[in-house]
Amino acid sequence: MESPDAARKNRIVSHMNKDHTRELSYYLRHYARASASAASSPEMRDVDLQGMRIAARGGDFTIPFEPALTSWADVKSRIIEMAVTAREALGLSDIVITSFTPPQGFGAVVVSAVVFFFFCSAALPWVVPESPAWPLLEAGFPGGAKGFRWIVKTIFWPVMGIHTVECYLFEGRLKKHGVEKFTGVWWAWQACCFVEGFTAFKRIDAVVAQKRAEKDGKKE
């Protein structure tokens, strides 16, 4: 028959592997100084009063409890405390973003405008005096067709540069809230940020604020 301590150990291991792999990665990155890549795909293999043994892509790691525990009743509180310490040391938030939220309202308008600009830029080789677009631009665009070509060419690289910098800065938001690089969610947020720019920052901040309110509401 399984002893009470063995049963408690098995429950902890099962629970951590099922619901807290993110925290297992935090332990490895902070206490074992493993890289994010080496700490990926973690699995708790064992836990006792001296510490935890966690396997990940970078190998097997032992994370000691300092000081060692004297009772199994203290294990849960210690691993929670260590997870918070590790997360804060890594500069990560307790609010995790797990999905992409598409633009709405003004954000959708910005996306449409920027996509239209990129379309105009891509179409420039066909905007020539012999093309059907030329007389339309001559009649309807301030500065005529030549003015259209000039303004699209002039602002193309500044637009590309600004939006590239915004994506670089946006990466900090994604990293802080647990969005791993090159995942589907990461690509969706970054692609949208590249197109829409600053409204992506406002939207992700709104998502975080909503999650924070929901989390705080559960505590009451």
C-alpha cells in the first residue's frame, strides 16, 4: 500500500506536469541558469524534501530546496514561493497571454489603411502614363499621378522602419506575458503589430488589464 508521503509526492509531480509546466521552466531558467531553449518541454521527474528533479530539452536538472525541508506539508508552499521568486527575477508577469486578439474599431481602421498603403506601394510599377490608374489619379489625387508616386515612394522606407522598431519594442510585451517566440500566437501578434503599429500596444495592454481584473476578482 502506498504511504501517505509517497501519495503526496505523486500528486505534486502529477499536478506540476499537468498544470504548471511554465513554472517548471521558470525554475530551470532562474535557479539552474538554463536558457529558455534548454528549459523548454520541462517535466518534473521527482521531488523530495531536499529539492526537485526536472528534465527538459537541455537535460536533467536538480533544483535544491534551500534550506532543505523537514516536512511534506511544507513542499507546496515552498514550490509556490520559488515559482514567484523565479518569475519576478526573470522579469515576467503573472498575467500570461495564450491567444491572439484581432484588431477592432480604430485598430481595424489602421490595419486597413496600412494594408492599402502597402498595396499602393506594390502597385507602383503599374502606375504609369499608359495605365488605367493614371488618369484617375490625375483627376482625383492631390498632385496628380506623379504626386501619388512621389509620396508613396518617399514614405515607404520610413513606414517600414517605424513599424520594424515597433515590432522590436512589442517583443518586450510578448516576452513579459509569456508568449514564446515563433509560436502561432507570437506570429499573429507580431504580424499585426507590424501592420497596425501603436494600436497593437493598446490592445495587448487592454487584454492584460482584463485578465488582471478577472484574476483580482477571483481573489475577492
